[in-house]
Amino acid sequence: MNVKIKSGKYSCMISYHGAELKSFKKEENEYVFQADPEFWARSSPVLFPIVGALNEKKIMIGGKEYSMSQHGFARDTDFKLLEKTESSCIFYLRSSEETKPLYPFDFELRIEYVLRNSRLTVSWRIINIGAETMYFSIGAHPAFCCEPCNAAVRLFKDGRRLDSFENLAYENGTLSGKKYTVDLDDGKLDYKHNTFDNDAYVMDNRQVDQAELLDGNGKRLVTVRFETPALGIWSPPGKDAPFICIEPWYGIPDMAGFKGDFSEKPLSLACEPGEKMEKSYTIEIH
């Protein structure tokens, strides 16, 4: 079941399942990938309480081992609707008997969507309703429609187009700990047949704060703005899929061989008992 919000000639559909953005349209023109399982059976999952994969799907929390699949459980869990207006909605998920065996903390996660004409603001509010410090990561994974192998992502920091970025290399589903420089042409990472052969590009250290999806003629399709410490860019390797994901992350996948506690995981967030933490990003369609 979906909730529809609208503003002028723009509209969005958000699913109760995962509080996932399923559609963002200007009139009848769709900008969000429609979860075709031939390529990828999702559109814009919310990543919580981890981002990416864990070593052997396991993580230590307070001296106890827990198991979670890639990107966590929120994307596969039904949320409840808290508020709804014509142009906004808020979904929420609370810890339960189903989440505790995977993740021991007591929490409430609220996800708000606010549409103002061509700009959608997505806000996450994480509330620690337990009695101990809660560690987590959270991220976005929106997939935007484009012509296969005929598009580009242009990257910015503080309004300036990047000449290059430092990429965290993947190795067997987790990060190898190695970095290499990716050179850009006028700030652009071109989408070609082999662009994602080595999986996603991952940028940490707040290298980027804005990304634009361009069509083959250089026309802007989508702009994503964020303040996250990390960004992922991905399309399925070898599939020439009709989308690219632009993914603002508070967190990153495990480094190969990482066996530490969640509190030691790079870029993880900490929320004290009773504390509320709010993060957001925006999507603008053109």
C-alpha cells in the first residue's frame, strides 16, 4: 500500500513497506526506477541500522554477536503512518520482538517526506528510547531513471565541480581498505558499460555534497543535495540497467576483516538515551 503526496504538477508515492519512495513524477514523467526485478527489485530503500554489508553478515554489539543482511532490516519491514497532509507524510518504525534478535537497541525511526514543487526533502529522525547508548548507521539508496550507459553523474563540493575523488575499493562485498583516485571530466563520472564492474563507488571524508544526474546530452535530470560524510554511486554490474543510484550515507560497509564492536565501526553514529538525532537530504527533479 502506498501514500501519495503532491505539490502542483509534482507527485510522489511512498510505500508502507520500508517507507520506501516508489515514485517521483513531474506530471506523467517518472524519475524513480520502478523496481523491475530484471535489474533490481527496489526503488529507493532506506538503509538502517547498517549501511552496506557486514563481514560474514555479523556484527558485535556490547560483546554479543548479531547477524544482519546487507543494508539492515528497515527496508524489509512495514512502517506505520504517523501524519499525512497533501504535500507531506511521516512514517515510523519502533523496535519490537522482531527487531531485537537482529539489533538489541530500543529505538523509533521516523521518516518524513515533504514535497515543495520540484524538490523533495527526506528527513530521518532517530530516537533512542532505551537506557543505553545506541549505535547505528543510516543511508539512502534512491535509483533514478536514465538511459542505459548513456548518462553521467556530476559531483560538487561547496559549489565547485570536482576534478577527482578518492574511491574506497570494494573486495568481495566489503571494502578492502584501499583507496584509488578517480579522475573526472568537468566533474562527471560517465555511465558506460563497464563503469560499475567493481561494484559501487564509495566516497568518504565529506568529499561531495551535491550530485547531479545528467542525460547523454548533458541535461540535468536530478539533483541530490546532502551533508553526509559518505556517498555511494551504483548501478548493477554487467546489466546495463536503466538507472543510477545516488546514495547519501551516514555510514559505510565493513572494511574487510573488521571484527570490532559497532561503536568502533567507521562513520557509525551514537545516540544517547532519550536523545533525538535528525538528518536529511533533498532530491530535485528537472
